[in-house]
Amino acid sequence: MKRIGYGLAVGLLVAAAPAAAGVANRFSLKLTPGGVTAVDGRFNDAAKTSAVVNVGAGLAAAVRYRFNDFVCLEAGYGFAWLSVKKDQRPFDYKEGSPALNIQTATLNATVFLSSGFAIDPYLTAGLGVYPWRFSRTALWGDAWPAPSKPSESFGAVSPGFNAGIGAEAYLFGRVYASAELKYHFLFARNPAKFGTDDFTQQDFAALTIGLVYRFGRVR
């Protein structure tokens, strides 16, 4: 009986191995550095956020699961840094390197418009959470006091959504080049915490160029 049991276990493992390998082959890893800019949100009643912070830099990574040649699900994390313009820095931070820091944790559905060509364009959209703060130092330092409520920090974890367009181009082996333009909208307005209604919902655009490694069959 033991031999029969061992035989059945080995048989199940052998039968399951191709299926497990098939699932693993649907995954890919994506790494995309790029630039980020504020779009239309307001910092206060006198200025948009884009007038307060410079165009910044970001880095994002993602794991994707491809259901077929045209549809995939992508879980991503990114970090963006937008330095505050010198003439907009609070007096206490004039000599420092204050910045707007934004983290992105997103879940996206991506639809490819073609597959197997030299360049395959796609559309993507998803939801996420966005921890952000106006930081006293360049990278995620202590937060500024809220504009009209100094007992609170000028930052939050805001829900949001994103949408974008992009394309992938085959390079070699399992490696592809990726270019993407994505729009992020953050529900960052919070009069109760910040003590003002002048700081509105925020939005950003990110342009990234990076690499994708697919675990599936070589093209």
C-alpha cells in the first residue's frame, strides 16, 4: 500500500508540474524609471501645485500575470520625488532640500492592442493607494506642518486611480523595452486635516521608459 501511495504522489507531481510551469510562464517583471510632473491640482488659492514643485523623477516596479496574449493584470509599486522650487520653500527649509514625495501602490488591468509585432501598443487603467507628503528633506523626511493646522502633518495616504497608454518592443531573449505615459489622480483634498479647502485633489503625469522580463516562452 505504501508503494501504491508513493506511486500516486509521484504521479500527481509529474502531472501537476507542466500546469505549474505553465502558470509561472505567464508572469513577467517590469522596471521603469522616468519623469513625473504635477498637472492641475492646486497648492493654495494663489498657485497650482505645478508652480510649487519642479518636474521630478520616479522609479516603478511591477509584477504582471498574463491571462493570454492580450490581457494582463499588473500589481505595481513606485516612488516619485518632486523638489520644491526655491522661491516656494517655507522659510524654515530655505537651506534644505524639501520635496513632494509620492508612493504609488496600484493594481491595473492592461489590454494589448496587438501581439507578436515589432511594437505592441497597450492601454492600462487601475486603482491604487498613494502615500504622499511634503517632506522637509528630499526623500521621505519629516512632513511639513499642515497649511492651516500646524498640529497635523502635510501628507496622507490617499486613494486614487490611474490610466495610461504604452507600448512594448521586443529586444532579445525574454527581454522587452517598455515606454508608458500614465495619468494619476489622487483624492488628496482634506480640509479637516489640513485646515484649508485651498489644497485640492491632485493629479500627476508620469512618462517612463524601462524593461520587461517575461518568464514565458522565447519569442
